[in-house]
Amino acid sequence: MPTPAARPQPLRGRVFRGSDVVRRGLLTPKQLRSSAWRRLRQDVYVDAALEVDHRLLISAVGLVLPEGAGFTGRSAAVLWGVPEVAGPLDPVEVLLPGGQRWHPGPGVRLHRFSGAVPFVRVGRWWCTARVATAVGLIRQGPEDDAVVLLDRLLSGGMVRLSDVRDAVADLSRARGSAQARRVAALAAEFADSPQETRLRLVLVRAGFPAPVPQFRVFDAEGFVARVDLAYPELRIGIEYDGLWHAEHRAFVHDRRRLNRLVAAGWLVLHVTVEDLRRPERLLARLRALRASRLAEITAR
């Protein structure tokens, strides 16, 4: 017969050690194996009604974390309030004191350190500090991906760009320190999406001035629109993926928004994913728009 799905109130919505709840008499070993609970790790279970995300996996690892260890990398960023930087398939990143042995099993990536690491307590768990987490993340991986990630940490409110730039300026020569400085120089605080960041990098690396992300346009009637990227002095806006919405109300709103931007004297350049893959035509169009606007300004 199927095991009865006992669900004691103290365990609902919780992650817990199986041996602990059996010892306390909340569940029997047989009830622990019922469909009411999901096994996440050895001796670690969760209410099966909960969605398994990276934050939940952090809690599961946290219950078996060795003394002196803490979370780092993308896992620390999740604890600092930027959940979308890591998903349920990403390993939980743990910083372990040098010389200490621990075999966590699958789903955990270990980083070792010597000396003292100033862990900070966030809720129940210890992790690397905000700026230290950001700097550690941007020292590794492809440079453009690191810029995208730092933009996300900035827009998520985890760190301030000035603090990250101060921190990377003080880095000693070591692996990834030069990349961290380049990434911090390319990052922007108000980027709205990874593709917007990648578009900005295409423009900057082609020799254009860095555009202003998420620029708010106003006219005599008030707020008009927020433009993905802008050259305000030229009234040129650049919008990623300019496909009109199919739903009628959204379509009408997009048309009115574009009409008001044009009436306010703005030129809007729409960019799609194909433009990012082969940006030569996009860059030529933007050069022509900038040259035309600069000629208008000079002729005034």
C-alpha cells in the first residue's frame, strides 16, 4: 500500500534534515519517503509543494555546510537578492577554508581559500560580501558575459558601480584582475536586459560613445517614454527588438509612444537579434543618423 502522506504543520514549506525530524517524532522513516516530501541531498528533504529553485538548493546545502564555510559566486548573489543569476541546474557555490575536507556530492562547486574571508550573514546563511561577490564573478568567464552579469547585479540593486570600480582599481596583479577592471569600465547601472547590454557593447566596441541606458524622454505634456539606449544630445533612441505587439491594445500603445517620440524630435532605431548577429548594417545606419543629426546641430 502507498505510504500515507503525513504533512505536519511545522514542516510545511520548509527544508529540513530527515534524521532531525525523525528524532523529534514529526515523521517516521516510512512517512519521510512519501510523496509529500522531496529528497534534495543525503538526509535533506523539502516540502514537495515547493518549487525547486537555486535559493532552495542553497538552503539544502546550508543545512550540511561545514563550520567556517560560506556561499560565494552566483549563489551569494542570489542570497543578496538577484535570484535570476542562477537557476536550479546551476551548482551551489561554496567557499571552503583551505585544508578542510568535505565531500558534498553532486550539485556543489567548491572554492577554497586561505586566510580569513569576511563572510556576511544574510538571513540564515553566511556568504561573501556584496562587492567581493561581484568582483569575484567578473574576474572569470568570457568578458561580454561578465559585463552582462555585472549589469544584472547593478540593476538588481546588489552593488553600486562606483564601489565595484573602486574595488577593482585596488586589485593586485592576479588572474582575472585586468578583466575585472575592463568589465567594470564597460558596465552600466540601469541596463534592463542582457540583450540590451550586448547591444551597448557592440556600439562601444565599434567606436561609438557609450549610449545612456533606460533614458526617460519628456515633452511639454510630460513623460513620453523610456528608451532602451539613447544619445540624448542628438535625440537618437535605440530600442532592442522593435517588433510590434500582436495584441491590439499593446499595438496601439506602441504606436502612440513612437508617434510622441517622433513629435518630440527623436529618431528611433529598432534593433533585432539578427542585427546583433550581423551588426554591420546596424552600425552603418547609426553612423548615418549621427552624422545627419550632427550636421543639423552645426547648421543651426
